[in-house]
Amino acid sequence: MRKVPTIAILIPIIVILGFLFVIVVPALTNSVIQSAVVDTIRHDYGVKDNAYVRIDSSMLKLVRGSIDEVYIECPHCGFDGITPKSLVVILHDVKFDVAGTILNKKGSKLKSIREADARIVFDQAGINRYVAEKYPDLKGWPLRLYPNLITAMAKVEMLGKVQVSFVPRITGDRLVLEPQDAKFDDTSTPSNDVVKELRKIGEVAARNWVHEIPIGLPVSNLPFGMKVTKVLVERGQLVVSAGK
């Protein structure tokens, strides 16, 4: 009976081991490290479990404890009573402790984040729900968002509709919708000299009143050391940019 040459047996084994070493082991290591980093980010920075987190980096950088970019998308992450329509955070040049992150997922193993940027979008309906709950004096004054303009309008008996305009302001690390002006819509009701005079008085009273009620939106407690840097008012939504 002929013996199978030893070399014929070793070649398939070497091929399989080579495949495991070149393909499977790096892929498995990559997966383990990425999973551990994602768990660390969720635990340390309060990123919800339903958020989408993607890590973009080469295998070589990962095993050295470096990540080029982390993309986080969390549409249902709330800010103390107000939930944005969308929230996207991008982290750049993240350094982490490889061994510590893998062995102890719930420890704070991120060493540094060079840069963080966020884009937060609030829709008109969400802002109005928040204002109705937190600012009872503004009940019946629904906000309307137009390009570069925010208004609220309510009807005053006999005098017609009064419109208040707001502009977003960044005060320190807070975002405030600051009242700017109040005026009556002359076309909303018939007018005479008495009504015109009452409207003038009403506008002054409305300005004084609304200036006491700036609307603060709770977006100051941002993760990764970010602060609000820019606010853009679009039709039906408020777009907030933040960065570190």
C-alpha cells in the first residue's frame, strides 16, 4: 500500500493556516476592537443603544490604538425634553487604549478626540411641543420657521393678529430664540383711528412682554466637549452646528 507523501498532506494545512492568518484573524481582530470601541463610546458618552455608530480606520491603525473617524447617527437622542429630527456627530483622530478597551469595555478607555463636529436638526413640530410644555405663557403662539426668520402669531380680540419675530442667539454655550419685534397685521381686522391707536399701545405692550420670555433650547449639554457654533433657520426646521 502506497503512503501519501508528507508534503501532500502539509500543503493543504499550510494553505488553510495561511488563509486563517491572512484573512480570518485580522477580520476577527478588527471586529473585536471595533465592537469594544463602540461599547466604550456608548458607555462613556451616553450614546443610546439604538444609535448607528460606524468606525472608519485601517486595521493597522486600529491595533495601534488610533481611529481616523467615528460616525454617529442618533435620530432619537433627546435634549432634556426636546428630541431632534436628526443628530449626526463625526469624531476625528480618536486615540484609545487597545488592551484596556478590549478587556474592560465599561471603563473610560478613550485617550483623546482631536476634533468633533455635529449637525442637529430640530423640526417645527418638535420645537412647538417643547415650547408648549416649558413656556405656558406662550400657549397659543405657535412658532413658524422660515428661511432666516422665526415668527409667532396670535389673535387679539378687536385688534387683529399680532406677530412676534425671533432670532436665534448663541449665548455662551446656550441656544436662545430671542424676541426682536412685535407688530399687528393691519389687514386682519377693519381699522379706524381708535383701533390704530390701540394697536400702537398693544405693540409696545407685546414687545415688553415677549422680551421677558426668551426661549432657551436645551442643546448646551453636548457630548465630546462640543459647543454650539452656528444656527441656521430653514423652512420648517432649525439646523444647529456644534464643534470642538
